[in-house]
Amino acid sequence: MAEFDSASGTLSSPVEAISLQNSGFLAMHPEKPVLYSTCNLDEGTKWRGGVAALQILEGGTLEVLNQVSTQGNGSCHVSIDATGNVAFAANYGSGSVASFQVKEDGSLSEAVSAIAHPGSSVHPQRQKEAHAHYFAAGPHNQFAYVPDLGLDKVLIYRFEPETAALTAAGAGLTEAGAGPRHMKFSLDGKFAYVLNELNLTVTTFKHEKESGGLTALGTVSTMPEEAEKEKMSCAEIRVHPNGKFVYTSQRDLRTNPEGSPLGRNSISVYRVTREGTLQRVQTISAGVRIPRNFNFDPSGKWILAGGQASKDIQVFEVDEKTGKLSPHGEPVSCPGGPICFLFE
């Protein structure tokens, strides 16, 4: 945990809030002082995917409320629906998803629904099987969406906020070999932006409120046409709080954990057109190595980008008129390697 001053753009040195086995993606309860984290659970002979519910104590430290199995391997994403009653988790390793009820104290039930995704796609190494990478509710809190990197699909589930039960409701399709990873919706809920990890693109989908369906409208590259794309990978996508801009991060997979140059690790900025599609306006060095995650501070004036490999955090100032970024100060050391940012 760390303190961020939105007036000056200053970040304090992070300190450990709690220690969890393979802690990863985070989600905040919309009302309760409870944080959720993906993690690993020790089942004696093997590790299994899990989610931990964590009480936020005075001073920002954390205490475990409970930990539950995600009924799969490689839990990589967790989210909470708008009512605060349902938690969703995605398992990359087993290509599966699970849903949970959130109890009164913020702890989680055992999995209500656990669904494995069958199938594969065209990439000979990365798409031999399903790899669910994200699972979150859509704008109207009726459907939840799962970009599955291994299937080149965004799977859609109808869910019941009262019970957390899931029902399959179709899928949106990306290009073969795209490898959808994460997604976000426009502020009005009419469009969805899906970040494709393998072919370094963002696909804009039209979102149907009643059916929850997704129809592809167009795709834009996350990098300049002349850029070298060998051994590159996309990571995170965010929509600016004003809804006018979208941001993605790109990772140079040749980056070594220590001592290597920044390489092609970058953040790209896109302007949202009148049609809802995207136009890339900037690609800038991330200032860190392997920017697996980044996020806006609540004011929308700043972005914090985490270097998973370089173990540091770079602050960027956001131009409110153009959306473009400029680095603010030097990276702040973050032992352990940051991979997710949330603001309380």
C-alpha cells in the first residue's frame, strides 16, 4: 500500500499490507471496507486457484476474512458486481470461471457456479485450450463478460445478483489469433473495448443492452505500423473517467527481471470517435519494465503504471484536452513487482 497526493502527483514508498500466496489481481467492494485478491490455495499435494476476502483495517493494513477455491488453476482476475452481492473469478490455467455470493461481512461463499470453457484456436502455443483472463459484470449489471485468450471469444453470462448463479448467454468474436485478454465498457454502456494480447490490437464492440450481445465494429493496433512487434504482448486497458479516451499497456517480453533496458514497454492513448471506435493518438514509453497493470487516480489527472519486472511505479500526468501522457518524476521503487492498482 502507498499514499498518493493527487495535488502534486507524489507517490509514497509502498509498504506491505499483508502477505498472500501468489496474490494478484484486486477488486474493491463498492460499500464495505473489504478488498479481494486472487491467490493460490495449498491443497496439500498441489496449489489451486483461489480468492481471498480481506478486511481493510485502520491505517490500510489487511486481515484475511476467508479464502475460497475458484474451482480451477491459475486464478488471474476477480471482480465485484455493482450491488456488491456477487464476486466473479477467472482461471487462466484451467480456462474456467466461477461466481460467489458476498456475505454480509464481505467474506465469500463457496463457488455457486463453476464453468469450464471447451475449445481452442489457431495460435500453436497460446491457444491449445481455453484461457479465461477476465470476468466482470457489464454496465447494467445483468450480464458478465469473459475475454478468453485461448478461444478468441468474449463469453457472455447472465447472472442473478441475488444468488450469483450463471447462465450462458452467447459470445462476441474476435479475429482468429487475437487472444482477448481484458475489456472495459464506454461510460454510456453502448460500446465495449476488448484488448487482444496476442495480435496487439483493441476491438470495439457494439453492446446490446437487452441481450447483452457484442457485435464487432472495428479493430485498431496498439502500436505504430512501423513498430517491431515480435515478442510483444498487451496487458491492461482502461477508460478515462471522462469517457473521451482509452489507454492500453504493452509489454516487451524480451525484458529481463533486472538490469535490462526499458525496450518497447509502453502505454498507448486512444481518442474515442463519435462512432464509438478508437483512434490511437500516442504511444509512449511506460518508464518501467513489464507494465502489467496501470490505473487512474480518482481525479483522472494521473496514471500510475507498475513495472512487474523492474519492481517500480511510474507516475504520468494526463492532459485533460488531448488525453496524452507525460512522465512525472522518476519511478518509485516497489519491491515484489506491482501487478494491480486500486485507489481507496
